[in-house]
Amino acid sequence: MAGSGWLALRTMPGPGWVRGSGPAVLRRLRDAAVVRPGFLSTAEEETLRRELDPELRRRRYEFDHWDAFCGSTIAGLSLLSPSVMRLVHTQEPGEWLELLLEPCSLYILRDSARYDFSHEILRDEESFFGELRVPRGRRISVICRSLPEGVGPEEPGQPPPAC
């Protein structure tokens, strides 16, 4: 991964994975927007990539995604390229949070971070975490979504959720 910027990101201290518009929003979302760097090993990431690549090649590339019918928690594995995820409060745009997602990291958005904030991965030309340039390359994100409360496979007659 020489030249990708990944090694430079690894040297950042742990608290440097999340930054926000101020201490109040950081405190409020401390448990609702979480980054766990190094969640996967490099070997595990490579295994996932080898399994996903054939399926991804058969499908049309999607530039966007839609948060369909699902519950209050989204968890994602960030693979291949470092990136920056920006969350902006939908009613108070001055409140924001940025998550630094390096390859092999896990991110979790729940409750207020999931419902009250929009989220996006910054394009390469916008990809900065504070003053740090975070160069973007090919990125794969494996997303897991919780079921909505009260819906589950154990409930007879319910259609399967669309998430």
C-alpha cells in the first residue's frame, strides 16, 4: 500500500479517528458514531476482497446508496482505501462530525447519528481530516443493518425487510 497514505494514518493517536464541530456534539455522539481502527487484519481484508470482487464485477457500480427499511444501527467495514465520512445534522448544519476510516476499520452509526445526521464519504478532492489529506482510491464498504424494532424473521406473516 505504499503511496496510499495508509501508513501515515496509522500513526495518528486513537482519539484522532473522530472530530466534530465542537465538544457538545462530540459528547452527544460519543457512543452513537464509533470508529474501531484495525478491526480486521490485512489478511482478513484480502479474503473479503477476493470473495466480493467477482460479485461486484457482475453488478453495475452504484455511486450512491439508499438507507432502506432498517433499524437504528448501521455497521460498516471499510476496505481498501482510507476515506473520511462526514455527518451533518439535518436541522442544524453547523453541527457536524467527521470519521476517519482507514482500511480494515469498523464504523458504527446508531440512534441520533443514524437518524438526525446525513452521512457521506468525501470525494477525493475534498478528502481531508482536519489538515490531513486523506487520498482516496477504490473503496469497498460492507454494510450490516439492524432490523427495525418489532420486525424479525420470528414474526409469522411479516415480509422480509428490504435492508
